[in-house]
Amino acid sequence: MKKLPRSFYLRPTLTVAKELLGKHIVTKASGHSMIGRIVEVEAYLGGKDPASHAYRGKTRRNEVMFLEGGHLYVYFTYGMHYCANVVTEEEGIGHAVLLRAVEPVEGVEAMTRNRNAGNRGKNPVGITNGPAKLCQAMGIGRSENGTDLAGDKIFITEGIDIPRSLIRSSPRIGVSKGVRHPWRFYINNNAWVSR
DNA sequence: TAGTTGATCGTCT
DNA sequence: GACGATCAACTAA
């Protein structure tokens, strides 16, 4: 399937966020190729957005957010979790889209194995229906921070078309600031959306 | 089923 | 020194 061009990411963040729904993210870890269909995202608009890591400008932690659109920003939080974002817009802007949930398309066994390492594994939906879960399942961690999605390690391809009528929005989850903004987008009635 | 809490540590104040 | 763009286990009802 066709890899998304750089130009896809260099557009307004809210547009990119909505259009990422239905796309396929491809990763390779320990020889296994894994593909997940993006079904839930959240937009973080940098300096305009108190909930964004980039709100107060560039720091060592968030510097990847200020790269050109099409890079992967992975951050570590709560002492044990990684979350992945797709950087958008031009270099120096600091906007990104958080991947909150994916639906496994290929490599389900590998993802399940990644998730079960050390813990449980009962309901299949629980394997990638959260930002930290999908990172663990798809092998995304600190060393993937800053990865260029135009490369071959991790990239996003055309997936399936999602009719506008199936796209829903709501306030973002887990944030204490900027709650009024309905910048979480997800596919209606998709079983893999979180919660 | 809803609400609470422990785990665990890098980052910024 | 406080606090997360979280998760899963636990408790109460």
C-alpha cells in the first residue's frame, strides 16, 4: 500500500488528525511486520494549547515536535508508559497528533505477545485500545522518538476510506487543561476505540 | 459497574 | 519536589 507523502503532514493539524483515521501505521520489531489501522487520535496544537507539551516552547523532551511534519514524537510518562504522536505542519510549529488507538490489521500474534510480556491478555480489544497500549503492542519506545515517517522503519500508508459521517469528535482524555477543545477524533462504533 | 489507587521515573519548576 | 496526553488491579455496592 502507498506510503503517505510528506505533504500529507504539512497541513493544518486538525485536518491531518481527522484524515489519519483509517490510515495504516506499519512498524517492524524483531523481524515481525505489524500493521494497525488508526481509529482514534487527539490533536495538540503547540503554543495555542495549554494541554500540549509544546505549550511553553521547545525543550529537550519535546524538541521532536518542532521538526518538520511527518516525524514520530514518542514520549515517556507516568514512569512506565510510552505514547506516540505524528508531528504536523512546518518545521518550528510544534503541533502533533497523538495516536490513541489502532485496530490490528497484520501481526496480531506479535502484538499480543508484546502486550502479554509480563502481564495478562484476556480480551483481544484490550491489546491496542489506548495510547500506551498501542506503543507496547507495536514495539514503539524511546529509541523510536524522532523517527522520520518517510523512512522504512516506521511509516503510515493509505488505509481504508472513512466516511465523514462516521467521524466523531469529543474533548480530549486525560488532560486537565484545554478541556473545552473537542480535539479528540474517532471512528463511530469501532470496537477498538478506547473506553 | 463506578470509583479509587498503586506502580514508577523523567522533566520542568 | 510535584506531577503527568496511562493502565490495570482492586474495592464497594
